[in-house]
Amino acid sequence: MYTSIPEVLSSYEENFDPNKAAGLDGTVQLSLGGDGGGEYAITIRDQDLAVEEGRHENPDVVVKTTAAHWLAVNNGKANPMMLMMQGKLKIKGSMAMATKFQALIN
């Protein structure tokens, strides 16, 4: 069970399977509000994943929610589609990239 966003982000790097990322090239910007939130750019390129704190100037997709909701999603306590329908998670940009990213981290 994750208790912080840095812990979640570290898990992405630790659990990343380069084979699942074949042909995927892009950046996901996480814009997480509230306590423990922040801006994080996750870049997938050449079957490699890099997480950096801060804003990427031209991400393929921006995922905006609270840190609490992102923790809930990553802990299996919340469904991202339900959060979207409730207006608690917003995606701007490439829905295809967002879907592929979700498949990589699950």
C-alpha cells in the first residue's frame, strides 16, 4: 500500500517492463493537487521510463487530480474512469497515451 506520491513514482521505475513499452514514445504530465501533490513528468522513450519532478513543456497527455485520488488509484481503491465521470480526474491530450500509460503501471 502506497502512502506517498514519491513512493508511487518509484514503483513505476521499479516495476517498469520495457517489453510492454515497445513502440511507445511520449510524456505523461501528472498534475497532482492537495497535500503531498506536485508536478511530475513521466517520459517513456526507447523502452525506457524516466520520472522527473516539474512540468514538461509539451506533454502528450496531462492527468490532473489530487494526490489523494492518485494514491487511491494506485492502491486499487479507486477506478480512474469513475473518478473521470465524477469530475475528480481530468485528462487533457492523447487519450491513447493515457490508456497505454495506465497499462504500463498496472
